[in-house]
Amino acid sequence: MASSAKDADPNLGFLTKRDTEVKLPRPTRVKNKTPAPIQITAEQILREARERQEPEIRPPKQKITDPTELGDYRLRRRKEFEDKIRRARWNSRIWVKYADWEEKQKDFARARSVWERALEVDYRERTLWLKYAEFEMRNRFVNHARNVWDRAVSLLPRIDQLWYKYIHMEEMLGNVAGARQVFERWMDWQPDREGWLSYIKFELRYGEIDRARKVFERFVACHPRAMAWIRYAKFEMKNGEIARARAVYERAVDLLSGEEDEAEELFVAFAEFEEKCKETERARCIYKFALDHIPKGRAEDLYKKYVAFEKQYGNKEGIEDAIVGKRRFQYEDDVRKNPMNYDSWFDYIRLEESVGNRDMIREVYERAIANIPPAEEKRYWQRYIYLWINYALYEELDAEDMDRTRDVFRECLKLIPHKKFSFAKLWLMAAQFEIRQKNLRAARQILGNAIGMAPKDKIFKKYIEVELQLGNIDRCRTLYEKYLEWNPVNCYAWTKYAELERSLSETERARAIFELAIAQPALDMPELLWKAYIDFEISEGEFERTRQLYDRLLDRTKHLKVWISYAKFEASTGMVDTDRESDIQTIDDDISHQEQLARIQRCRRVFERGFDYFRTSAPELKEERSMLLEEWLNMEAGFGTLGDISLVQKKLPRKVKRKRAISSEDGTPAGFEEYLDYIFPDEMAVTPNLKILEAAYKWKKQKAVSDD
């Protein structure tokens, strides 16, 4: 580009290559992609631009007055079209516009030449054939149009639109024989069903019933589907040929009865045909034959039609027998293929229960429970056990046979390998059944066997609940002892045992149980146990024992919540509900000023002990130390005039945002993260850098005040 510019003008010799390069504008990035409230199309913009042009800048309209100007205009336009074609021969729109322009000039030979040249470029473009044929028909060149259609359907026989247009032209011209001949040529290519149906409709329009019947015969031979046979039978039915229609259905059944996808639709149509002919017995036989030969999953519509048919022409027993028989056959097939599929057994049992035949129900239950899982793993037995449970519930609730119910529970408990796993639900249901039969001795025996063979938390809890409802306290104590011998780490059992003794006013026994519990080397939830013990002592009014408990707990753990709970206890010791007006005088009499001060001092000592621990023994727990001071500050504020918040404020830390490096899983640096650091006053006195920071902080604060 630079050299050409230099050659054109010697004064441009100083330009460099960078100066002569064309700089393309950067593509603008659309930030807001939401649609505008008023949509404007490109067509509207162009139309408004043309309408709002000023008269002086509008392009002048050319008026042709003599043949010479007309020839020049045509020559110029043809040259434009030829140039466009030369640049893009593949673009069919240019060819169509070119041919349309020649047609408007009434030069049909040139237009025909353009169409032929376009077809030489791409004869597979259906639009060109359609436009070409329409051009010939529009200008009444019938033979030319026939020639075009004949060439089109010969080269593109799989495009149905060309055949339809060809046949439509012949039919509009009244050439029925020619249209039939075109149809015959089309049918030799075996088109889809719409083509065959169009041929049939064509023959029916001209009353050619026999010809339409022959076309139907060829149609069902070409497309042997249920829809084709049904259309053929409906055609015969419409023409009053009932025997022929029945013969069509029978031929279709012989051919398609083994096709599962087609058989249902065919049988439904056949039965409806017999129903319209008032042949109800024939229709019933067809429905039954279909139900016996079509799988259940593919016969939903058939079942609905059969039920509706029986409701109209049959009785309820016939409906139920047919449906239940088919479903029973299906379930038998399922359980024969996979006897370990317990879901199929459940469905089968539910079907028999809906029928109500007790012998059949028990037979299915017995056959189902005979399929024992092959592996002694609990996950394989979970669905299987529910067969036994449902069996027992059926015998108790529906059959009301208590002896058989007891036998079912007994056999099931014998079958389970309790040394590897067990089911607490089954033990409890067996015991509850005996309780409902008022056989307490048998229920205790079942629960005792459960504790001895497969102890579980549910069994202990339910057994204790039963004995407690009966008022057998000694048995409850024995069960709690067995419970704790089996699972000494269970804090729930220790707590409930102590609550039982406390409810019986056995304070010393309850305290002894709590002492045994906290002396255990391992507990699952020790915090709940200690809280229950402390609440017990507080409810008994043993404040000194409570303090000793807190001290013993602090010997084991120095958790923040323990310090706060201890301080709150000291702050609330001896206080009563001041919201009740009747107790105001009692508060003034019982709690003197000195006692309140002593209580506050004890609370402060607990906070100070906790603060000293976090400051000296655990200096890294700065956040816990800060939370302890905040709780202490709130407590001092809650004391009112007796509180001293200055004691806490001088110890409060200052929060500082800092950054620290973080690393990824493989140890490489991954950046920085912000965290809150707490700077306490005693740390400022030790670290010189913190003194400088403190001085800078004070200076900044003073400057802000002076600016204000």
C-alpha cells in the first residue's frame, strides 16, 4: 500500500508503512444486552429513511421514451445480472431474479434460457424447478411445464412436493388420466403413507371405488403397519362393505399379532369395529385374545378400552376377573424370572389382597418369604423383612388369626442371623403384639431375648418405657444397669437413669449416678452430661457443689463456654424472678447489698481466671479471649450501678485487619487472605512496633477531631 501511494504522488515519499496501514475500528462491546422496550426492525429503518429523504437528494426516476433507451436499459441490466452470476453462480436467488426480470420484459426465450443455465449449475435445488415450472404455467406454456415437471420428478423422485405440484397441474387442466399416470410413476418409488393416501383420495374424488381398493391393497403391501390396515378397513366400512372390513382386520391380525408395537392399536380398532357392528361377543373375544398376547406394559390403552366396554355391555365380575387374571399372569412371569425381586412380590400380594381370597393371599406370602436372601448382609435383608412384617400385620388385622400372627413373628425371629445383624423393629413389633394380647409375660420374654441376643438402643428404651408405665421401678433400674453395662459411653442412658432417680426423690442415688457417669474414661457427648449434672445441683440448691463441679470441669477442659457458664452461674446465684410484683419485698429482705456485691465479686473472679488462662496458657486463642471480655463487659453493664465497666474496657483489644499468605494443596503459594487480629494492651507494652502503631493511631484520631 505504501509503495503504490508513493508512486502516485512524489510528495508522499515521507510516509512510512505504519502511516499507510489502515486501522480498523475496534468492535464495540455491548454492555446492556436486555431487549429495548420498543423494537425497531431493519425494514422499518430503511422505509423511514426512504420516506424522509429530501426531494433534492432522492435518486431521479428514469423514464424511457424510445426503443434505443429501452435497449440500453436492458443491456445494462443484463450486464449487471451477468456480473452478479459470475461472482456467485451458486446463489439461486440471483438466477431467480434474473429470470423474473426477463419474464417481465416479455422475453420468454431468454427467461427460459436463464432457468436452464441455473439448473445446469445445481439441478438438486428444488426451488429452481418449482419457480421454473410456475413460470411456464403462468404464461400458459403447458407442454413446456409438463416437460419441466417430468424432468424434475425424474431427477429428484424423492421430493414429494414436485410430484404434488405435477399432479395438481394435470388435475387443474382436467387431465385425470395424465394425473393417474403420474401417480402410478410416483407409486413405483414406494413413497411414504401420505403419498399413497393422496392417490386414494384422488381416486375417491372421481368415484373410482375399485381403483381405490386396489391402491389400498398395494398400500398395505408396501407399508404393512397397523395404521394402514385400519385405514383400509375404515374405507370398506364407510362404503358399507362390513364383510370386507372384517376380512381386512383378520388379515391384519394374522400378520401383526406378533408385533408388540402395532398389535395394541390394531386390536383396539378391531374391537371397536365389532362393537359398532353390534357384535359384542366378537368384541369381547378380541379383547381377551389381545390381553393374553400383549405384555402388560404395552396394553394400557387396551385395558382402558376393555374396562369401558365391559362397563357398557358386561358386568363387574367379568371386568375384575379379566384384569386380575392378566395382572396375576404378569406378576407370575416377573417372580419366575427374578424371585429375589421383592418389589414384584409386594405388588403381587397387594393384588391378591384387593381380590380378598384369603387362601391365595397366604399362599403368595408363603412363596415370597421362602426366597431367603443369599448373603448374610443387612442391606440384602431389609426389603425381605418387610414381607414378614406385612404377613404378620395381615394375619392380625385382616385375618384376625392371633395364633398364626404369633407363629409368623416366631419363625421370622428364628430365621434372622442375630450374631451378624438384627432388626430392632421386628423385636418391638412382636413384643407390642403380645402386649395388645395382654400377655405381658411373653412380651417381657421377647424383649429379654432381644437384649440378650441383639441389644440395641431402641430395644432398651422401649423396654424401660413399658416397665415405667407399669410402675415397676426395680425392673427399670435393672434395665438401666444392663443398658449401661452394654454401652457405658451413652450419655443419654446416664442422664435418663439419673432423672428417674430424681423423679423418685432419690437425690443421693441420682448424684451417685452422675458421679459414676463423669468418671467414665470415654463418653459420646460429655458436654450434655456435665450440663445435666450442673442443672441437677442448681435445681437442688447445692451452690457449693455446683461450684465444685465447675472447678472439676475446668480441670478437664478450659473451653470458652465453660468459663461463661460458670460466670453466669455466679452472677445469678440466689436471684429470683424480679418480674413478679409479689416477690419484690422478698428480694429486698433476702438479698442484701453485701450479698449482691459478693456475687458480683465471685463472677469477676471467674472472668479474671478465664482471662488469665487465655492470656498466659493459651495466648494463641485471641478470639476466645476477646469474646470472654465482651461477655464480661455485657455482664458488668447488666449489674447497673454495682457494675464497673472500666475494669473490662482497659483490657479490651483493638481489632486490626491483616494479611497472611495461603498455599494450595500442593504447597505452592496461592495468594493472600485477610484476617482479624486482636492487639491487647499488655502486648502493646511489650512490643515496640505495636507502641509505634498505637501512637500513630492516636495521632490520626486527634487529627480527625481537629479537622472536624
